[in-house]
Amino acid sequence: MIFETLFRRKKKTSPWHDLLTEWIEKMETGDLSALRIVYAAFASRDPGLIRRAGSALQTQLAPLTQTQLLRLCERFRTFTSLKWNIDWADIDLKQIKKELAEEAYRYVLILGSFHPNGYFRETCIREMADLKGTLFWLFPQVNDWVLPVRSAAFMLLETRLSDCDGDELIACLPAFERLQNCRRRTEKQIQILRERLETKLARILKTTKPGKILCLEPAIRASLYRTATQTGLFDFSEMEVYLELEKMTCLKRILIRKIFTHPDCGIVKCTLLALGSLEDFTDEALLWRYVLEERADLSKAAYLSICKRDFYPGAARIYNALLKLRVEHHRRYLLKLLLREPSWNRLPYLLLLYRPDLPAHEKERILSGIRIRSTYRKVSEPLRNQILQALEQKKDSLPSGTAESILHDMRVIR
């Protein structure tokens, strides 16, 4: 067996000692694919190998976010082989702990909790019970495929959730969300964990300033926003504070969705108007949805923010919405949006909308949009055909000379 000699010989000059050293050197250069081999050094009972492997582990894993480390652990579980001649159930964690710094030892346990050997996973989970910074890593094991491991992880979580500090509790929220979507945990377990987590989180958020929350990695902030908005831990004024301070559009969207459920139309209107000034806000679909809102003040607020953000929904999309009008104010704002579209893109739709019997002000706005055309922009063949079809359809209702003028410009810019 490949590792048989390594764990029976005592000489440091054995070829397997040199082989492990070579793989540790690879990992020290940043090659994380070496991890599946390097981890075997912790079973070697060689203090020098354990220390060097632990140092390499700490150096390479420390810069990773929780999400990145979780992905690495899942790959480690998949590619670490049980065929090696190592009795992982007989590994002495005390010796490893004696040789390593606390952070390096923490990474050994985290990876060990994903190891293919169930006995070793359970040993690592129990060892993590009193180690700070490991709460997050107990959650995945509540979904372990081995019942004793699941039971041990859940029992430890119950205790740790009561004793952990605020930073560690908030950091574990993504893991709890992930666990809720797993199949091996029970609903009773989820209910118990949720109650303990939310009770403690409510106390923590009362004394935690937004600036501290905004320094957390995005995955943690996203989980916190979802949890706090769904459970009522954030009131609407707090949501507005975070909405203003948060820089990432995808995270703003979590807060916005909840704010838009507020029964006070004034709060929703103010939020829509504020979106027009928020940096990095790119959710055009959200504003478009509110342009079609039946409440006129919300529709107007969304229209103003679309204009301020310089969003362009597209002439075809606007025209199709105009054909499905439900309330009169929709026509007003949709027509204004259509007139903002590039001149040739909007032209076939303005031609189709024109009727001699339209109200005078609306008819004049449509004609103005038809007459203003850029002569510096080429018209694609599909768009040219679309314009010709609209002209043919409206040839008897357009003012005299309009069709001739359009055809002339199309010949000039061909």
C-alpha cells in the first residue's frame, strides 16, 4: 500500500517521508490540489511533517472566505481516498494539537469533519466543540449521511448556539440557510435551531452597528438580511438605513423586496424614488414592474427613477405594454418612456400608435417623436422592414408628407 511504509517505518529518510515533503512543498506554492495528499501527514506521527503540513494548511486556507473554504472541503471529501493504509479511527488528535498553532489545528478539524471516514469525522466534530470559530462547520454535519455523526453535530450545535458570541453566530447564518434545504435533518431539529438562533440574533442586532455588518463578506450579509427581514428582526426604518449604506445591488434587492411589502404607500414611493440615486443599482426589471403599478404615485416614482438611472426598457417592450393598458396613467408614462428610446427604434411603434382622433396633446407628442430622427445612425434591415410595414399600415392616416420624409431619410442613411 502507498502509505503503509510511511506509517510503520520510523526513519525520516524513508521515501514516503520525502514524498509527503514534496507534496507539502507543492501546497506551500499555492497548489491546493495537493491537499488530499498533504492531509495524510497528520496521520504520520512525525512531528516535523505535522508542523510543516499544518503551517502550509494555515497559510493557504486563511485567505479563503467561508464560502470558498466550504467548497474546498466538499472537494476534499470527494477526492480524498479511503484506500490508503491509514486507520483514521485510530488517529491521535492530541498529538496533532500539541504540534500546531490553534488556527492550523482548527483547519485540520474543519477538513476532518468532511473526511470520508465516519469515525474520524465524528472525532473531529466533537473536538471542535470547545474551539472558537468552528460553529459554522457544525451545521453541514447535521446533514451527514451517518446517523451518529448527525446526532453528535446537532447535540453540539444546541450547546454552542447558547454560548457563542455575536460575530460567530452571524457568520453561521449561511450554513443554517443551507441546512434548511437539506434532506437528512429533521423538521424538529430545524425548529429548535431556528428558535435558538433567532432569539440570540435579536439581542445581538440591538447592539450591533450597521458599519460592522457592512464589513462582513457578502454571503453572510445576504443571509443576515434574509433572516432579519423574514423574521421581523429589522423594522422598516432599519431596512432603509441598510438599503442606503449597502453597495451591492444583489443585496439591496433583498431589502427592497421586503420594503415593498409595507402597507404604507408613502414608504414604498420614497424607496422607489431613492433607487434612482443609489449607486450600482441595476435592477431595471424591478422599476419596470412598478411603472405598471395601478397606484399612480408609485408608477410615477418608478418612471422618474428609470429616467434618472438612464434605463431603456426597449421600444418593443413598451409598445406591448401600451397595448395592454389597464389604467390611464400607464399610457402617460409609457408614452414618455417610448419617446426616450432611440429615434429609429421607436419609429415603427409611434407610427402604429398614431391616430387622427387622438387627443391633441398626445397626437402632437407622437408626431414630434416621428419627425425627430437621427440621420447619423444606420437602420438594420429587419428594422427597415418593420418601418415600411408600419408606413403601409398607416398610409391613409398619417399627415401629408410624413411618409415621404421618412422614406427619404431611410435612403440617405442606407
